[in-house]
Amino acid sequence: MEAIASNDADPSCATGPSSCALGLRSVGTLDARHLCTASFSSATIYFPEGDRSQLPSIVIVGGWASGEQAMAAWGAFYASHGIVAMTIGTPAPWTDAPPERCQALLDASSALQSENG
């Protein structure tokens, strides 16, 4: 296998102004209940303050019997590293099956993308 020269590297992997390699950032939060659908009943968006560029994002849902609050620390962690994070809660965390959580993640991802037009 041949090594890739640095000038041939994928530019999307380069360190840029929004890179998590630049260190920890202050975190802002936004109550995102206005984005909720039938598949997720609560939502919070965590974002790095002061950065208005396009940023990577992630949607996080807890496991069986876990509410949104169980994922709050992860939302803040990702945002402090330059990644917009949205934590969501499902309507019935004690009875949701994996396909229902999957649909909640897909719906929340679409909703999060719609926030930035």
C-alpha cells in the first residue's frame, strides 16, 4: 500500500477553522421542542458559541429506558469540540424498539438540518 503525499490528501480532512483539533470551545444550548415530531418528543441542540460556519453534526438518543437527559453530557462534549449535537427523547423510552429509535434519529437529523436552511 502506497502512502498518500500530503498535497494529495483529501481536502475535506484538512484542519480548518471549525476543526475539533483547535481545542475546547464555549457551548451554547437551544431548546428545540419546536422541531419535535411524533417520533421524538424532546430535543436540545448544543453548539459551539461564536462559530457561524458550517459545522458537522450528530444526533444522539439514549438506549432502552433512557431519557434525553441521560445524553446531555455527550451533547455538551461534542459541542465543546466543534460539533453541533442534538439530543432527543422518544415518547416511550421504556417500550421503544430499535426501529422506532432509528426513525427518531432520522427525523431528528432532518429537523436539525432544516435549522440551518
